Amino acid sequence: MSKNRSHYNKENRKLARKLRKDGTKGEAILWSEVLRAKKFHGYQFNRQFCIDYIVDFISRKLKLIIEVDGYSHNFKHEQDNLRDEQLSELEFTVVRFSEKEVRNDLDNVIHVLESYLPENR
């Protein structure tokens, strides 16, 4: 695999824009309170980014993808696992949180995310 390929999929830009606008409450909380404007230890995150898939949040520098799974993901375990494997092949780590976790236990979500920082690996 070429290291220079960004895997950015511009075909999904319109859908990604819509998803940013219509995101879940958990996504909004994680974005505004933790990830936006390099608040998370100075790392830049993008929201609803068009990699080979549209991912909820991505830090390309950390090679970290964060997914906030709502109710519909209760029925998509196989599909999510396949996606995670394919993103792993692109050398990204995928971390999944439930909508409920983000809304009710944000401190623990932050603690888990901090374990993926280079100094904590």
C-alpha cells in the first residue's frame, strides 16, 4: 500500500456535510467538549471525514478513528467489524463508544482516548 495515498473519498463530501449538520447528541458533545479546535492534547480531529468510509471523527496524525454508535449499530455488528478491519488495514485504530457512554460518562471516554496517545502506548 502506498504511504502517500490519503484514502480521502471526495464522492462522499455532500453526505458528510449532511451528517455533520444532522449528527447525534453524543457526537455533538464529543466534538464540542473534547475534540474541536485541538482541545484534545493539541491534536487535530476532523468530523465526518470521507476516508474510504465516512467516519465520525479522525485524527490523521494519531491514526485514530472514533465512532459514536447509536441504536442502529446494535444490528450492524458484522458490518462494523468488517469496516474496522478495513480501516485497520489502512493503519488506523478504531475506537467505538456507544451514544450512551458519551452522553453519560464523558470522563471515562476521555480517559480511554488518552490511552491512545503516543506517550501512553
